[in-house]
Amino acid sequence: MRKINPNNFKLATRGTSREINRQIALTLIRTHQPVSRAELSRLMETNRASVTLLINELLDEGLVREEAQSEPNKRGRKPTSLFLNSRNSLAVAVDVRKTRTFLMLTDSTGNQVGEVISFPTKLDPADFVQSLAWQVRKALGGKLDASACGGVGVVVPGMLDLKNGTVVHSPTLKWRNVELLDLMEKEFGDIEIHLENSGKACALSQIWSVRGDGSGHNDIVFVSVSDGVGVGIVVNGELVRGRHNTAGEFGHVPLSIDGPPCACGANGCWEAYISNLATLSRYFGTNVASRKPQPIEQAEFTIEELIAKARANDGKALTALQSTARYLGLGLASIINVIDPSRIYIGGEITEAWDLLEPTVRDAIKERVLSTELGEASIRVVPAIEFPRLRGAAALITAPAFAAPKVA
Amino acid sequence: MRKINPNNFKLATRGTSREINRQIALTLIRTHQPVSRAELSRLMETNRASVTLLINELLDEGLVREEAQSEPNKRGRKPTSLFLNSRNSLAVAVDVRKTRTFLMLTDSTGNQVGEVISFPTKLDPADFVQSLAWQVRKALGGKLDASACGGVGVVVPGMLDLKNGTVVHSPTLKWRNVELLDLMEKEFGDIEIHLENSGKACALSQIWSVRGDGSGHNDIVFVSVSDGVGVGIVVNGELVRGRHNTAGEFGHVPLSIDGPPCACGANGCWEAYISNLATLSRYFGTNVASRKPQPIEQAEFTIEELIAKARANDGKALTALQSTARYLGLGLASIINVIDPSRIYIGGEITEAWDLLEPTVRDAIKERVLSTELGEASIRVVPAIEFPRLRGAAALITAPAFAAPKVA
DNA sequence: GTAATTTGTCAAAGGTCTAAACAAAAAATT
DNA sequence: AATTTTTTGTTTAGACCTTTGACAAATTAC
């Protein structure tokens, strides 16, 4: 039961029904390809005539491609298989991180094209945009216009104002009120630019992923554990943005209001317990005990090395990780109690040690979750190789073609 | 951008466009009545012909009523005013609480009919349903069938399984796996029964309220502070239910994982800091100091009396309330960081002291919220006289007629 | 009394789903 | 080898809606 917003509704026109069914057909082709018209009509529980009409339109538009052959049927006329047609426009996905920026190309259906490349992130916004434009131009083979590229999706760690296209505040990049969209539009000409927060983008990457068993999950939460903790929430197949586009910040829900100080200024945020920095400082705190911090050594030491030490049976490293696992689970319990998603995705460097962490995480979840059923929530770890942020950035460009039309 | 669920979609038919526009028209009549066809066509940004056709259908169905006169226009033909027509079916709203059950009738448009009545809650489910049926029959004037009543909405404090119509667990009522829907259907014959959790119902009451300025808010959170803490979340005009229909439990997100014990078994839940019991025990804890608790005195002493004492300048009562206010604000900050709603509603006995609490609440919110803008979130207090739970229960019956059709 | 203005209705046109018949292609049966 | 059966894809006519433009009705201004 959804309420219609009397200040923001969308009337149905003659073409609305077609528009709806078109998107459903596209969605089903995407998830079931190769698929015939007849099979589609069964999936959609409608007649073949409607499907034929719809598909012919999609063929004309170049969104769908026919191929003569599929596996032959038991009897009867052979079906003609339908596929999504990746048109010649590429999507450019950009993931801006503290020290390096990553870049990936995909075709119009979201499939990766070529290798992921990366380059150092310039922290001056103007410099950054210039270097980005240079890299994108190179990746596209010299051209930098809408003929070579269907759009650029840029994922930024921080708070975005999508209406004005500005980065309101990114502690990671030390940006404040950077008019990123304006800067980019000047460099990228007629190419469409989409911005998104990195936590939200990660959630998008899973919702719009074709591979795997994720297509049935429409209520998910993606938790990204890295220098900070980013969270994206999807409810009813749609990102929870909130009034200021800042929804999702589970990272700053406290585990203990008088816990350790967090980068955000408050105390005891979840992030202050489970970020890589928190895990590392826990390791050093217990390791070097009362000795004053050793900035150089610590700066060089990464979470990956800590995990390696833990695997080599370094007791201190193990307990540091186990503490993180416990706090991770306690926070996940809150997410489960509040959102009750059908699946939780976890990303970040720490996932490489998931085999070590999982039992502790599960125990901690059960400690605070409101019913035993909720304790068995589906959790899936997303390894770094899958580049969730980049895939989310790509989805900003490729997914709208498959999204439900706004209606009512 | 909403993703279509490939396992659960709804195809558009010939009638879909009409259905959509019909619901939009109803919504607009509801929020703008009295309103003429011509004005509607302007609101909907369509032509008068479509509106005429649509309205005539609604007139035939008896959903809308014409009235000759409205305030005359400056020039031109006088418009005929349209109103929602409350048909002769009544909705019965039931709010089950620990000691008493409340009951209210509304007409089909959601307007209250008659007085709110109440009776003691029988804690045996079968007894309860029987006494409820007796009371509803009396309220309906002796009849207990679909001719006299369009449906019964029952609001229960606890976890519900809407699919099977059972109360999975209600600590307040001490119910576990009570097959409430089955029990009720036996007593209520052909009358439709709708169940809902009380926290979620409160949120519904505000979304579907016609009065006030709430109609534009489609992302809201309702926090109900009472013996426990119930929370309902609405995103994009739709309740967040989650996979097990348990979403919303902000009451059991911790303020401190090793804080005071909570009824749920965990420690340091928000509820353990701000429920009426928590406030009262804080008062007694500091008031009678090390003396052992005085069960009788405490049992008799209510939060209302504590508020009265505070207003009479009882320092201990004031500090107990101020602590609650601070913890309330700290928890609200989490809600704001996670959901970023366009408005937060707060209900419960404590709201009667809102003038005392608000400054402290606001300060606490600002302490933990991620941006100054978020600190100025819109908060509205819902007094007990407005019976939010009952209005939510009524909405279960009356609102579906105005809801957006499920599409795509 | 006439013109201007606003409201509400009607009929024709255009777009979409829907149902049934039809043509095409391939395997099974006679 | 011819016929039947089955499955796929298309065509055609009908039903339902929105959209457009014209038109009658009602009211005020001049």
C-alpha cells in the first residue's frame, strides 16, 4: 500500500501501459537471456501477440538483438532467441578514493569492457577533473564526446547534493562544497555525468547485478568497511536517499555513546569500532601497550598485513580482528532490527579474512537481534576483485534503461 | 530509479492507466475537497474531458459526491464541487494495549464517528477475541456483518506475521504465536480483518492523515514512547516492512552496548533509556537513593505524575525527564542519520512535557547528527488525544481505496 | 442585451492491450 | 512420404483509455 504524493505524482497517459510492460520485458530479457518471445509471454503471463509487438519495437530501437539459434525444442517450431543488444555507447565508471582513482568501461548492458585502470587522485578539485578527463579520453581511445560514451558515473566518498551536483562534504578527500558536476560538465562536453555516494553505489551494484542470485533481492543493505564505513540501503528496489540524500549512515550510529572518538566528531560510532583504522589502532594499542604511537611504522602498516599476521597466528592480530568481528556483528544486528533486509552485503579489505571473522560476527548478531529467525540473515561477502563501487558507478549509467517508470 | 523485481512484477493491462489516474484523482479530491472538475484538471495537468469521464465513473461507484454550490467564481459558469462520499460502510479501529483495548469507528473516508470507547484487555486470546466481538457488535448497533462494517483494523504491540495472520511475539500481551486472524475470522464472519503492529500503524496514521500539513511528507518516522518504544518508518510513501515484517525496531538499537538491561534481553537499547519505565526507574533510582525499591509505590506512580511533579519544580523529576530527553535526542540523531526523513513524529505520554524536553532533545540531536542541516529536522509531537494508533488502525481499512495501484 | 469567461460534455482520433484466427516450422505418427 | 501434432510468431479485429478540439451551458462584465 503506497500513498500517492499529492504534490509529486505522475499521471498515466496513453503510452504508460506500454512503457511499463516494455521495462518489464527488458528486465526479464536481462535476467533470462537468451529467451524467446513465446517464453517471455509465459513469464509475463500474457499472450504472444503483445510480446511480439513489444519486442519488435525494442528491436527497432536497437535495445534487443535476435539470434537465430538456441537449444532446439522437444517438438514444434524453433524459437528465436532474444538478447540484450549492447549498443555502441560505452559507460564510464569512476571510483574516486583517497589516494587513487579507479576507472572501468562497460557496455550499455553493464558488462565490463577491458581492464580496470587507476591513477593517483589529485586532491585539488580542478586538477582532479582535468586529470580524470585526460584518463577517460585515453580509455575511450582519444574521443571525449557523447558519440563514444553514453555517460560517466562518478562515485565519491562523502555527502552529495545531487540537485546541484556538488560534493557537500567529503572528509576522505577533504572536499567541501565542491561543484563537481559543473567542473565535469565543462571538461566532458555533451557527455552525461552522474554522481553518487560510494556507499549507495555499492548497494546499487548488487541490486542491478545480473550475475549471481541477487536478482530476487529487492531489500538489501550494503556495508562497506574501509577507512570509514559506508552503507547503502535499498528498500522496495529503490535506494533510500532521504530528504538531504544523506540516508544510510549506519556507520555513525553509536555502539556506545561514550565510546572512542570518531572522525565525525561524535563518540562511539560503529565506524570508530570497525573501520580499518580502528582495527589497526586496536592492534597497536594492545601491541605496543603504553608506548606512544609510532606514526611512521603505523602509517606503513596496512589492514592486509594485519590479516596476514593473523593468518600466521599472531595472537595480537587475531584478537584485534576478532574484536572487529564482534563489533561488526553488533552493528549488523541493528541493521537487521531496523531494516530487516533479505540480504546484507559486506565489502572492504576485511572481507578477505571472512573465514576467520564469520563465526564471531554471527554470534554477535544473535546477541542483539530480536528473534532467532532474524539471526540467520543472509550475508554475502563481496570481494574487492568484484569492484562493487565501480559496478555501482556503471549502474548509474546503464540501469536507468531497465528501471520501472515513475508512475502515480 | 526503482528496480523491477523479476520474480514479482505486475503487468500493465488496458485498464491500468485508468486505474492510476483514478487513484490520483481520488487522492487530490481527498486533499483538496471541495474541488471542481475544472480545478482537478488543472491540478492534474490534463484536460477537462478526461476528468469528467473519470469523475462520472467515481460518481457511479459512489466514491465521490457532487454538491451544487461552492464559493462563486469571479466570472463564468459556477463550478460544481466534488467531495469524497462516505458510503454507509464503517471502519472499526481497534488498539490493543496492555490493560485496556480502545475502539473507534470511522466512516469510509477516515473521519471519526462517535466517541472512542475502551474496555479491559483480556489476556487470553480466545477470551479477548470474544469480548472484542461483543464490543464491536455493540458499537455497530447490534449487527456484526459486512453490511454494517467495511472492515476491522486491529493494532497490536508486537511482532506480526501478516501472511499467516499471527502474533509471533508480543511481550506486552505475553502472546506467542497467537493465530489472531483465524480466531477473529471465526467471530467476525464475512468482515475483513486487517492486523498491524502498533508502531507501524502510528506511522500510517500520519501518512494518511488529511488534516494538518502532513500530506506532502512521504518519508517519515513515527517514534512512540510508552512502556516500550515503537517505531514505524515510511519511505517513498510506503511502510518499510522488511523480509519478516519486523523492520523499524529502532527501539532496540543500542545507545551503549553495555548499558542497562532491556526487556528484549540485550543491553543498552534505546528503549532501556527512554521508555516510561526507564524514566520512572531513573526517578526512583535517584530519589530513594540506596533504599531498596518500593514496589507498591512505584507500581502506582505513573509517568504523568512524574511530569506533574516536574512541572511543580521537583528537581529529581526534572532531571529524570531531562535525562530521558537527552537520550531521546541521541537516538533520534541515529534515525536522522540512517533515514533522513522529512519529518519525525513523536507520540506517547511523554509528549505532554514536550515544552520541557524539546531544548534538550534538540541539543542531543545536534550532538550526533552528521551535518548542521540535519540537526534542524522537522519534529512534530502527536498528543494522545489524536489517538494515532487508532487512526492507523482505521487507515488499514480506509486507505487502500486511495493507495497507488501496484504497477511494474 | 451582448460579449467574455469559465465549466462541463461529446465525439472523433490515436495508442495499447486482448482474444482468436492464421501462417510457419519442426518433430512425431501413420 | 504424407499427415498430424505441437510450438512459435504474426495478423486482424475489438475493447478500453487518453487526447484533442469543438460545443453547449451558465455566469459575470460591459
